[in-house]
Amino acid sequence: MQGMETDMGTRRSFLAGLAAGTALPALSWAEAGGPAYLGAARDADGGYAIYGLSAVGDPIFRVPLLGRGHAATAHPDRPETVAFARRPGTFALVIDCATGTLRHRLDAPAGRHFYGHGTFIAGGDILCTTENEIESGAGRIGLWDRRAGYRRMGEVATGGIGPHDIRTLSDGRTLVVANGGIRTDPGHGREKLNLDTMRPSLAFVDPETGPVELIELDPDLQWNSIRHLAVGPDDDVAFAMQWQGDPMEAPPLLGLVRRGGTPILAAADLGEQMSMQGYAGSVAIDGAGARIGITSPRGGRMHIFDREGQFHGAVLRADICGLATAPGGFTASDGTGGVLRIEQGEVRAAVTLPGLSWDNHLVAIG
């Protein structure tokens, strides 16, 4: 496969041998205080850090970051997280959350940049990162061997441009990738370089062979960038979109699909849909797998839908964006330091950490 750093045979051998086990210390998230969530924030002094939060939003630990974070991915068992620089970024930090120490710094290979998200497969032995091949604009998934100190072991194609979020299905292997369709280059900052030709897609990817299924939106939605993902316990996939077209339009910002199926595109009534301002910043499925939420910091609201795409109401909150599953509903975060528990369409509890500004995402652990 073009762009591979290791040959297919080597990668197949590694993947096949993952069940052999590991000699790494058997620490768990309990050693880091048992956090329920991870969130990146800007502190009151202007610095940046990643926080571990309890189920009710109280801080358990804080680890400084080199710069603004975007999202993180939590190891499924070990008290370890990989925090990504705001996209398009070229580094990620592997943090030991039990000790607060930096274990590794991952630098994107030459000619690549990260898109701010990652996920673990194979029981946590392989980290997968969404990346851009800058010269061609082609999306890549970088594969990193955790048991070898996060050595780069290869990459596969995503089947699109601008892969942003990435999640793992319940088999612990199959990946789902949000190809946002937008081409970027660190030399141009956050400028969007191909809006006239962008083609967003949702890809199901095998880590050995690449894309096995690709879902594209209708041509009249070509400017609806697929950005963020949530996966339910039965592998239902929810995807959140960000509209790059006429701001006076109100396209659907939530999609629901299962592998092999046809997507359902969900929207609220016109007034509420316009209030989202064409921007869904995060998406999550509640603990029961029955409700799906999307947030809009621009619109200051969260929309809640059922699995059939029916709108069930809005929660109003200034600068709300981070969103994660909770046993009875959702946990959300906002730009003013708030961490909220949302149940049955209402804010049931809130914790505010003065001076903090939470970034876009809240990551559930476990």
C-alpha cells in the first residue's frame, strides 16, 4: 500500500501475535484516582492542561500540556492517555495519569500532520491516529506499537481527505473514521484549502487492509463536513457534522448509521436548527443507547434525538461543547469551566471550576 512504513507481512504478524500478552505493569485507572472523564482546558493563567474528572465533574488530577489540546484518547485499561495538539498539529503526548509524567512524545512523520484524535485497538496495544499526507491531501491512519514504546509500525488509508475523529467498534479491531473532506496544511494554519471540491465520508477501516466500506453524503450535502463520532454498545454510529456552505441554510448536523446500512440524517425544527449555526462540536450516545446528543458552542445549545432521528428537545447553555456518555444520560462541559450532568433533557447537576475554559471534547474512560 502506498505510504506504508512497514511491509504488510510484518504488520500482519504483529496483529496476529497481539494475544500473546504483555509484560508491562498491570496498573489500572484506579491508580490515577479512578477518573470518569478526561478534558483539556485553558487555565486561568493562560496555560494549558489535561484534567481527570470524577463522574460528577470534580477534578482528580491535572497534567500540564505544551500547548492547546484538542482531544485525548484513554487507554482502555492502563492509567494512560494520549493528548493531541490542536489540529493541524504535529505532536501528541503520552501521559502517565497515575504519576502525572510524560512517558513519550509522538511526532508525526515527515510530510504528515495529526488531526487531533486517536483510538486504541487490539486491547490497547496499538494506537491509531488520524493524519494527513500533506503533499497529496490523502487521509491516513498511523499505527503505533505501544508495547515497543509507541514505535511507528505503519499506516493505512482512510479512503478520504481530512480524517478527523476515529473510534473502535466492539470487536476491538474495526475502525470507523470521520473523513471531514477538508484539506489542510500546517503551513497555512487552519485555512481550508479545498472547499469547492470537498467530499466528506464515513469510512469503516480494517487496520491491515484499509477501507472496507465508505459512506458518502448526497451531492447537495458535500459541504457538510463529517467531524466527530460516537459508537453505541451495539455498534450504532452517530456522526456530527459542520456545515461549510451558505450560513443561511440549516442542513442536518447529525447522522446515524450502522455498518452496511443507510444513514439517517436528523434535524430539529427549523428555528432550532438555525440556532445551531451550522456547527455540531461534539456528539455522544447516552448510557442506555437510546438518546443521541450533539452540541453547538456557537449556538449555545445541545440537541437531543432518539435512535430513529426524532428530535426530543434542546438544552440551552452558553459555549457548551464537550459531550460524553453517562449512566443516566450525558455529561457536558463548556467554555466557562462548567461540567454538567444532563438527564431526561434537563441539567440535573453542575460543577463550575473557576478560571478554566474547557476545550471542545470530553472523553469518557472505560
